[in-house]
Amino acid sequence: MFGRWNYSNRKEATQTYTTLGKKYQGMLTLNEEMSTRMTVVPSTEYLHTVNDGGRNYTVCLLERKCVCGRFQVDELPCPHAWAVLKSKFLMPEEYCSNYYKPNTIVMTYDLPVYPLPDRNDWNIPEHAAEEVVLPPKWKRPPGRPKKKRDKTLSELLQPKNQHSCSICGQRGHNKRTCRNAPRNK
């Protein structure tokens, strides 16, 4: 199975005629589509501010960084960096990591994966054959696993069970127990 995957991935990489691998070219195209309605304000030659629907993002082409964090993590121009590159008429492929280029992908799958011989032909050392592997000492508890979500700081600092009234807006009671509500008789 690993040999088959290795072969198909290598074949796909060698038959790619774009500047990036197929998957990464698709990601770059998607980022380009997302950058169409952004406005760019240059600060310096390398530093730009990008307005995306009311939010401002700072992009530094020299350091290949964006405030959103995707440019430096993915090493692929994020939509904000794309907007800057389009405004300066620069090629986005020059700002992509070499890991995404077909030559590097081909080198990744250059090493062959040898299939295992028949089980009868295996040469197992004695110390490994004598090793006894026991099952785990504990079992998973029945039922759905509990959520282990980390609460944000604002959720931790917020007082619990503080309801507010929809009539007067005060906290500590609801509209049914509101004393300030007009009484109809």
C-alpha cells in the first residue's frame, strides 16, 4: 500500500507542469479569489496595510509575514499577501516555499518503498521473537467522550448564571419575576 502511494504521488509530481504542486496550486488559486475585494495601502516598499471588509492586516513581504499568521505558517501567500503581490505586479510563486515546488515533491518520493517478503522468509532475531506484547491495562469507558474544550479568558471571568430581564434590562431576574413591569388589570 505504501509503495503504491509512493508511486502514485511521485507520478503525479513528475506530471505537474505548474510552478507548484497540484494541491498547493489550488490553495494559491483559492487565496487569489479571496483577495479580489481587498484594498492595499503601502507604508514602505515592503510593508503594506490590507483592508479586508473593515479589518486591517499588516503584510511584510521582506519577512514574508502577515498579521493573520497564515503567510508565515503555510509559507504560501495568504489572501492579504496576494492582494499586495497583485498591487505590485509580483509573481506569488516567488513567495512560496520550495517544499511546494514539483522538484522537491519528486525528491520526497524518490526513495523506493520495498515490499515485505513472504512471512516465512522473515529473519526475526531471537530476542524480538521471545518478546511478549500484552494488551493495554485499561479499557476506554463506555459512552460518548467528554468535551475537553479550553474556555477563553472572557468565559472564565464572566459571572455564571447572571440572567437579565428583557423588560427593564437589569440583572438577577427575568421578565416573569420583574417588579418594574407594567401591570395590566
